[in-house]
Amino acid sequence: MKILVFGSANVDHTYQMPHLVRAGETLSSRIYARNAGGKGLNQAVALGKAGNRVYFAGAIGSDGGFLHEELEHAGVNTRFLRQVDAPTGHALIQVDENGQNAIILFSGANGQIAPEQVDETLQHFDAGDWVLLQNEISCGEYILRKAHERGMHVALNPSPISAELLSWPLDRTDLFLLNEVEGEDITGETEPERMLEEMLKKYPDARVVLTLGEKGALYGAKNERLYQAAFPVKPVDTTAAGDTFTGYFLQSVVQGKPLQEALRTAACAAAIAVSREGAGKSIPLVDEVEKELQQG
Ligand code: RIB
């Protein structure tokens, strides 16, 4: 069984800030870093570092070579990554002293993905393979429809949420991985348990993972409900914590691990990512995660 991440690759410009900038305020940053990021890239890197056979499809510009290297370094197959005539997508990320962030996105090459690239890529995948999507590239809805038509399993991290994404045929999703903000936008509920129940009412055939940051994560499918506490950690940078959770959880699902174990492994990997700076580079290798799980 193969896993395809069809998603964004960004150059992350990260600024350490005393606090997130307020409207009208000018504030100096103490530390600046340029890293590989993008929800698609981060999730592919997490799957790769977790030890999976994972493919990444997406688009970068001529300035995105180090993103390609980051994917390869994590063991991700990049044969479906294209170089296009546009600047690589980028993100401006502020990280405050509590590790919380605020992100501005510029799609760049991520917005150049066309149906032709989707068709060319998906023909290499079969029924039973998985595709993992987010909402930072063009053609997201087309990929969802076409992958479902091929009989692929669809995992969706509906992030960042948008009015357009809410019009996608989301009932074709097999596994949702979302946070409270996204859960509220899809269901209108504000309380996590009710959010989960509403998701399962709207999408009764789907499995749903609701990540709640330091409050842990909830899982639901049909009559099954699980809870996983977050691992305690001193946050340094929460960027890519959700992406790490997503990649590690999907890896365990594909391997057929018990779901409580899948949640625990994902929560542990996400906690390690939160304790480090950056996006892709903060994601731990499976050996580190296993060692931490044994100690905890
Ligand atoms: O989820 C974190 C990611 O969101 C960052 O790496 C940034 O590129 C944005 O896509």
C-alpha cells in the first residue's frame, strides 16, 4: 500500500518575537531563520521519518531546491514534484515566547498545480492506496474527486479552512485530521466532544481525529470513541506540530496498528516537534519517538 501526499511546499521565514505583532505595531525580531515547510511537505516528511513508503506531489520554483533536498533526506520519493515557472510558495511565521505562531501564506508555485499534473500523478496509484491532502494548493477538490474515483483512501487535513473547501465533496473523505478551529468552521460547534459527534453525523462513514493542542486529541468512528492526552512539553515552536501528528497517525493506520497506540505515537511525535524550532526539521525520526514512548 502506497501513500501519496499531494500538497504544498513552502519556504518558511520564521521570526522569533516577544509577542505576535498587533495591528499598527512595528516590532523587531530577535532571531530569523529560513526553513523548509508547507503543510504538505511537513506531513510527507513526518510520514517518511516514521518509516513509510511515501510519495510527494507538488510544485516548487527554481528557488526551491532545498525543499526537494529536505524531502529526499526524510526518505520521501519526489518523482511527482515538479519545478514550475513561478517562485516557490512561502510563509512568514511569527513565533512568540510561548511557542505560539501566526502565519501569512503566499501560494506561489503551490497555486500552479493543474488537472494535467493530477491525472499524470494519480495514474501511478491504485485502489487501496492512500492520498493525504491539505488546502494549500490549487486543484484540491479535483484531487479529492479523482482519487476517490480510483478507489484510493482519502485522508484530509482541512487546513487552512476556506469557504471553497467547505464546498468540496467532503463525504468522500475516509479520514479527517483537524483542529478545533477547523472543527468549529465545519460543524458550527464550539465544544470538542460535540464537534466530534457533529462531524460523525455529517460524515458517518469517516474516521475523525480532532487535535486539541495541549488538551490532547479525540478520535471517533461509528460507535468507537478514544481520547489521548498530550505529552507534557515546554513549547519552543508549535509550527508543524499538527503536521507531525497527522503524518505519524496516518503511518500507524496504514500499518494496521491499534488506534490507541496510533494516537499515542502521534501525540509523542508532535510533542517532540513542539520542543524544537522550525517546521520540517523539527519532526523527529521514528527511533527518537520510540525511545521517548518507552521512557514515558
Ligand atoms: O503547518 C505549518 C506550516 O503551515 C508551515 O510550515 C507553513 O509553511 C504553513 O504552510
